[in-house]
Amino acid sequence: MQSQPASAASATLLEDTAPIVEQLPVGIFRKDAEGRFTFVNARFCQLKDMPAERILGRTPAEIASDEARSLQVIESAVLGPDGTVIGSQGVLLEVPERNPEDEMLANERELLRALLDNSPDHIYFKDAQSRFIKTSTAQALEFGMATPEGLVGKSDFDVFSEDHARPAFEDEQEIIRTGLPMIGKVERETWIDGRPDTWALTTKMPLRNRAGQIVGTFGITKNISDLKEAERQIAEVHKQLVEASHLAGMARIATNVLHNVGNVLNSVNVSAALVLSRVRASKVPGLARAVQLMEDHADDLGAFLASDPKGKVLPGYLRQLASALVAEQNDAIEELAALGKNVEHIKEIIAAQQAYAGAFRLLEKVQIRKLVDDALRINAEALARRRMVVEKEIAPVPELLLDQGRILQILVNLISNAEQAMEGVADREPRLALRVELMPGQRLRICVADNGVGIATQTLPQVFVHGFTTKKTGHGFGLHSAVIAAHEMGGTLTAHSDGPGTGAAFTLELPIGTEGAETLGAG
């Protein structure tokens, strides 16, 4: 230690503390009121890399040099007895250079802390016994802790019921044993405090030390309760739409059945009235009178026919009567045959509807030609009234495993729409074309096309939308229910038109099977 002369008190103080000051690992200095060094210890000289003689009596500016070290000065004023500043004293410290790795590690810790403090998800680290060693703030708060430190040492068993805590513990122990992560597991969380169950999406990974050894797990859990509730509501709405669409489709078939049966019943009524009228006007009473006349003269029938005026005309009357009765019989047979045909038509329409009414979600072997004919039969009266020419192009197709009830629902709807598309079209012969073919990849294609009013380009994307209709009395269920039915069978229903006045074509494509009918459910 070296110093310049100072006051007696100062000199005494420096002498008394010299042994201690010299042993300190930091630089000690003292300056006078003009800022000149009056005292420095050995460590100060070492840090400045110069002897005391070059320092004492000089100011810091006078001894400045390009120092390789990073130095920090901590300095305070020295006051005299009267309170005036008579100098300063302080310490000189060497600031160690920061290791880049240490700096990077510090940055990573700051980032982790920011993540744990601000993430809305649960982020956690656990030891080999599945006890928390660090958690996010959001998790601590939801688990009833004021700070994340409150969860340290606790486990899922302190928060969740056995129903959730046990499987979660076993998952973590499996990760520790195998080193394999658990990615995106949907879990139902049940709480011991009685709060409503929650749903979570969880990912957990093995936690390794610097040596690569697994010492625990870490993970992220995201609350997806709102998403699960939305999924439930969507599923419920979808179920209601499917049921409504199915009912709408069946109602459409029933409407067509009732309409066609009603038309046929009108024909039956006309035939029955005609038969009744002809029976009332029959010549049979004349035959009865002739027979009665002959019975009255049974004892002298020969003389009666030969000489009696009434008897003489009786043979001619009987010949005329026979001819009239034969004609009546033929007319009655013809009319009754027509009546029987109409009744049979009613039976066929009802049988076709009944064959499919209970076939909801039933796969069974189907003859596609018969299915098409049934759909046409249900719409037969409307097609006949419209005088539509029906063209069928049905490729040779084996029996197929299909949901025939739904396909009938779709075809009845498409054929009915095609018939109605001719409303107001008077410049061409109404035509309906049905084409059936097998496509590559085990697909069945059925196309229903008409030459009616067509569909505008801007309207085409909306034809399958629920509630959309261009008909004054339409409800917008038909095509919407048809496209849903197609999708539920794994198929598609598409529409095409070149614009107004060019007709329209609807194409149904379905996956097919050829054996092993399977019941999926009954409607």
C-alpha cells in the first residue's frame, strides 16, 4: 500500500486498516477534492496494470489506458467535519466476461419463464414419481394455488379423482419406462372438488437430464371443453337434420304414392260407376220376363210359340236379347279388367313404397333395374299426365349390396323434379332419361336428366342447400335430403345444367358391394 501525505487522522486510519485493505480481492482507492488519487491498494494497481507511483497524484483521466479487462467503479464522497466534500473513496471491481453459453442459457430461462407465466395452457414438469417440479401460472391458478410454487411436490392425485389421476399417472410411468411420447390424447378430467368434468387435449414427453437419462416427464394440456360441447351440439343438430331429411324424403315418397294412388282411384271410381250404370240398364230383366212367359205356357209351349202372337215373336226376341247380353258381358269384362288393372296398379305402388319404407340403413342385394322401375312406377301418373317420353339406358349390372330405401328416396325425388321441370315448356317433347352404369373403382352411377327449364349458373350451387327452392309451393327439403342420403351412403349427388332452357342432369354415384349383405340399422 502506498499513499501521499494526508491529515494525521487520515494517515492513522490508513495505517490501522492497511493489513486488511491489502488482503481484499477488490481494488480500493481514495481521491482528494481535485480527484487525484491519494491512496490505492495492491489489487487496484494489479487491475490497472501499473505501479502505485504512476497512479498517486494523478486523476483517472491521466492514467487511462486501453485495458483488456472490464472494470466497474463504485465510488462515494468523503465529507469533512463541516460537511463539505473533501474527496472520494471507492472500490474497483473486475467484471468477468460473460460466457456465450451462459448468456444463451439465461435467455432460454427468461423465455421459459415468459411462457410459463403467460400461456393459457397447462405446462408442467414432473419428476420420476409424477410429482410437479415446475408448472405454468395458469395451471397453478386452476388447481387452486396462488403461485406455481404451491404445486411443487404435489401430484394429479391431489387435484383429480382416481378416474383421471390413475390413468394419467400410468401414462407418465409408461413414458418414463419406454421413452416414447404421448401425443394429442383427449382426456376427460374429473375433479375431487366436485366441479363439472372438463375435457383436455394432452401431449407428454420424457424429461431427460444432461446425460440423456430420463428423470421425469413434461407436458402441455389444453382445455377443449368448449370444443367438445360444440362438437356435441353439432352432432345433435346433424342427427336432427338427418332425421328431418329422412322424414322429408319419406314424405316425398308418400306424397307421390298418395298422389298416384289418388289418380288411379279416380279411374277406379269411373270404371265402377260405368259398370253400375250398365248393370242398371242391363237386358237381364227382359230375359227374366221371357223365361216367365215360357214357364206360364210350359204345358202348351209348342202351340203357344206357333199360334199365339206373343209366342210367335218370342224366339226373335230371345235372339236379340242373347246378342245384347253377350255385348253387355263383353263390355263388363272389359271394364272390370280395366278396374282390376287399376287396383293392381294401386297395389304395386303401395307395395313399392312399403318395400322401402322400413329399409332405412339396410344393405341388401338389389336389382338396380327393378329399383329404377319402382321409382318410375311411383311417379307413373305424373309422368303420364305430362306425356313424358322415358328413355332408360341400364347397363348389365349384377345384384349389388345397396341401401335401396335411400336410393329409392333419391330417385323418386329426382324423377319428380324432372317431371316438374317441364312445367311451362311447350316447344319440345318432354323427355326423361335414366342411365345406369358401373364405374371404375366399384362405383355405381345413376343419372336422371330432363330437357326442361334448366338451372341458371348462379343458382346451380344452391340447389342442394336446405330451404332453397324455385317452386312456389316448394319447401326446399327434397334435394337437400337427397344429397344428405347420398353422403351417408358414402356417395355423391351432383347437378349440371348449361343454363335456362337447356334441361338439367342429376348424377348419383355410390360405392357398391356384391355379396354378404349387412344390416347397419333399421329405421
